[in-house]
Amino acid sequence: MPSNKLPTELWDHILSFCDHPSEWAISKVSQRLADIVTERNEFALEKCRRKGVTLPSNVILSLSFENPDLPLDATLLFAHNPFGCCISPSPSTVRGFEVEESDGKKIFSSKWTETGVMERGALEFTLDYESMGIPKWIMDGLRPRIVVSAVLQRRDGSSIGSRVAATIGLWRLDGMTRLGKFASKQETVHIAIWTVENGQSESRCEIQMEPSATLHGHPAFGGSDGLRIAINSGNCVRISDVQLRFELPDEIPSQFYDWLIESRKLRESRSLKGARNCIEVGLFGL
């Protein structure tokens, strides 16, 4: 059992190397250690607030603090702010588009070959939830609403009297590598056709995936490791302002505790079979 007689500064240093379950266990040793852990939690949260990071509701934060298997990584929340303003992801694949930048935002314009043939454009944005500060238990248990939006414009020279279109698709990714580049399994969850009609110069597309969305009778993104946004067009277009946001519920959904019980049973079963334990990063990364 760890001694609680060490100086607070030394405990701060020790805790900076602990994962979330270890922090939780140390907080149960004595009231003094519980106070040190609580103070470190508050410091990490206050640092996020000062930067303007949007934190989960107090109910969700308390849920994480009280359960060693439900970690939140304040370092990643601080760096990415995944539950705040819209995320502007960088493309993982760009084909058939010229890339420009204006006011810090990327604009993708249809590309023409030297022979005057327009290339078919393809954009892909691959996102790994955990590297963005969104742990699996939030995606699986709380099931945030996922909103994807972008702007489609006619490129200069495209007739205002013609209709231009693009397709936008959302894919769930399972079994992603640590670098977030490959997935062992990919499935299309949603595909939409997105148009700029006659007489219009641009059109904004917004796709909302509700927590209740399903795929093969199961939660559409629950259990997945990441998300891919795929945009394709064979028209003379410009695509810009591609954004993504995750909207968490303020309260704990009714189905969450059923999910938590089942996930713990599954984890215990895997542990008994000798599966290697996964080390979770705690809140005290700052």
C-alpha cells in the first residue's frame, strides 16, 4: 500500500505517470491522497476552461472520476477540444483537386489535365476517435450525435445554368492501427447526393447521425474506432469548410448503464482468457 506521508509535490510527480485506474485506486487509500487527486482533477479542468475548451457536462465528468474504467484524457481534450467548436479535419487523401488556402481554411477545386480533361475529384478525411480525445466508452456508451457539414460551390467557369453535384459518405472504421491510417474493417453508414441547383452559386450540406442510428441492427458508430468522410465529384466544383462536431448529451442516457454492465462482463471474460490488458491514459496528462 502506498504511503501518504510523501510530500504533495512528490505525489504530484508520481501521479503524472499514473493511468486512470491507478489514480482512482490511489484516491481510495486515504483522505489526503483523495484530496490530492481531486485537486489535480480540478487543475486539469481549470486549465481546459481557461483555454476555452468545451468539457463534457459535470454529470459525465463525475461519472469518469468515479469509475476507473471510464477515463478522460485532459491532454487530448486540451489539444483538440473535440466537444466544442467544429473540428476542421485535414484530408488523408486528395485526388483530382487543387488545394488552396484562404483565411486558414482549405479549399479544394476541381483539377484539369494538360489535355483539358477534368479529373474526377475524391477527398477523404480519416479520424481516429481516441487520438482526438474521445475515448471508446463515450462513443460506445454515450453515443454522441455526429454532425458533418461542408460547402459546395461552382468553380469559376462553371455555368450558373447547370446543376453540379457531389456525393458525401460516412464510413465506420474498426480495428484501426495506432497511426490511424488503416482499418481492418470499413462499412458505409450513410451516403448523400449534394447539389447546387440551377441559378445557385453554392450549397451547404449537413449530415446529422443521431445516437439512435443503426447499422445491421446495432449502433451505427458504437464499437467503432474511427470515422471516414468521403467526398467525390465529377463536376467543376469547389469544396470548402469541411467540418465535424460531436454533440454529447447533458445527462447519462438510459441505456448507458446496461451497456456498462455488458462491457464489463465482456472485459472480465477476455481477461480470464489471458487477453492483454489495455492501459488507459488518465486525466492528469497536463
